[in-house]
Amino acid sequence: MKRSFSFRPGPGALVVASTGLIAATYGLVRLAYGLVLPDVQRDLGLDAGAAGLVGTASSLVYVAAALVGLVLAHRRPRSLVTAAGATAGLGAAVMSLAADPGVFGVAAAVSSAGAGLASPALVRVVARNVRPGGVDRAQTTVNAGTGPGLVLAGLLALALLPDWRRAWLVVAVATALVTVAVLLLDRGDGTTPARARTTLPPPSWFAAHARVVVAALLLGTGSAAVWTYGRAALVEAGASTTVSVVAWVALGAGGLAVIGTSGWLTALGPGRAWGVSALAVAAASAALAAVPGSTPGALAACAVFGWGYTAATGALIAWTGRLDPDRAPAGTSLLFVLLVLGQAAGAALAGALVAGPGYAAALLVAGAVALAAAAVAGRGPGPAARTGRPRTVGAEHRTV
């Protein structure tokens, strides 16, 4: 009997490509807006208030795309991957060519759709290509793409800034390449298992999640100032281009550090983990307001912020899984949508404060809102009992 041989790459290559797509759409496109903002403001005359509105529009576009992905991912994952690469890649390309702030702002907003579309699509793609026993690990690996993306964005900025146009062009090409790689490596048969179908939670879900919903909205609002104006605040305080960009790399490194503390966070339980991580976001925001001119202080604050924000998104995933395990995927998607809606409001608020009292006021107010997010959650559900059937939730969602 003859054996058939295949030289086609295995699922490991798809996982790498999928991780790259998350790194591109999140770390290199959606979250890199604040990284290049000072240089864009200088060249295009984009004022602080308008910059905040661009951040708001980007968040709203992300929300709309995430909702589309939530509905269509189980049926059209390849179409969503294509759309994710197209919106993120073309948006980055148009930003690199923009001659006025209006065109740049529209392109920045449209590019954020890529992240919202990529996350749910890659859940489906990974699940149908990886053996059941390895799906959770594969999803976790893909989920970690945001941190490396932030680090790569910082390294790219170190190499190319103040030439932000060339940086966006490189990002556009990289996004196109990883998108094509995912499409070529996907070997799914296109069938849709019944368990993959997504339905929106009933009203009782929202009643059970009332505190978590408020906490997600507040943390989104409180985190927007650093994501949008963090580097600009450092530049305003006199930090060099190198220091302000390395601070962005520290954000990504802090996010990666969550992997090393995951066991401790799990032992705390979702409620306490949320409180600790939201408190870290609050403290880091306040520290950036207090010591923006201190290089060690700024780098430490950015690393703590990256850790706190990433850990908080993980706590949201675990929390909804504890409250309603059967609806954990849809529940997590909705909580992430609420988190980004909070960011939309927070970006506009921060922009108004920067245009008025200044960066320090915007960061202090953001820190206060993040502190409220930590307080709203209260105790929450504690650590899971050591007996009973364990559940793994949230592998299908990305840091937003």
C-alpha cells in the first residue's frame, strides 16, 4: 500500500501566521496610533482635540467590526481574515500617504476595523486546523500576538522615526504578507459545527454581569489616555525620541510579562485579579502624570500599565466564564466591545483635557477612572474550587 506524502506546512505554521496577524492588526496598527502621534501632529498640524476624536472614531469602528465578526466568524472566517488584512493594510498605506489631517484621521479609523475582524475569524480558523488537544494552547499563543506587535512597533519607530510615513508603509506591507500567509495555510473544510454558532446573551446575562459591564466601561475610559497620549505626554515633558519610543516597547514587554504571572492571577480568582490589574493601570497613569520627565519612572510606569491592562482583559475573560460558562465566548466578545466603547469616550475626554489643562490632568483623570473600575468590581468571584470539572475560557479573544 502506498503512503501519501504532503509537503504542506502543518498547523504550527498557521499558528505562527495567525499570531503575526494579531501582532499586525493590534500592535502595529490599532495600538500604534499613539506611538506616532507626536510626529504626525508636527507634520500635519493635527491638534490635541482632533487627535482624541480620531482615537474615538477608531474605537467605534473597532466595535462595529467586532460585532460583525461575532455574527459572521462561524460561517465566513476566510472572508473576515481577508477583510481584516485589507482594512488594516490599506488603512496603514493611506496613512503613509496622507497629506492632511482629515485623510489621516479617516484612514486611522478604518484601519482599526482590522483588529475587530481578525480576532473572531482566527478563533474559527485555528480551531478547525489544530487537533482538539492542542487548540487551547494554539489559541493562547495567537492571543499573545499583541505584546510582540507593540514591541515591534517600538523597534520600528526607533529605526525610522521621525519618518512616520515610511513606518506606516512597512506596516502595510507586513500586514498584507501575514494575511496572505494565513489564507494559504488554512486547510479548513469550510464546514460549521453546531457548537461554533454564536448567539447573543439574553437579558438575564446582563443582569448577572452588571458590575462587570460597568467595570469594563470604566477601565476602557481610564486606559485611553495612555494609549492615545502616552508618548505625546513624554515628549511634551522633554523626553527624547529614543526614550519615548522605548517607553512604548516597555508597554509591550509589560503585556508579555502577564504570561509569567498567569498562575498567580488564576489563583487570585477573576474578581481579585481584576482589582489588582485595574489598580496597576490607575497607578501607572498617575505615575506618568507625576514623573513624565524621569526616564526610569516613565519606563517603569509604562511596563506596569502594559501588565495591568493585559491582565485586566484576561480577568474579564475569566469572570464571564465563571458567571456563565455556556456563553463565555459571546460574553467575552460583548465585554470587550464595552471596553472599547469606554476607550472611545476616554479618548474624547482625554483630548479635551489635553487641549485645556494639559497632559498631566488628562492622565490623572484617567487614573481616577481606572481606580473606580477597580472599586466597582468589588470582591467578585474568588478562586475556582479545586474540585469539579475545569473549564478553559477566553482563548478565543485578544487584548483590545
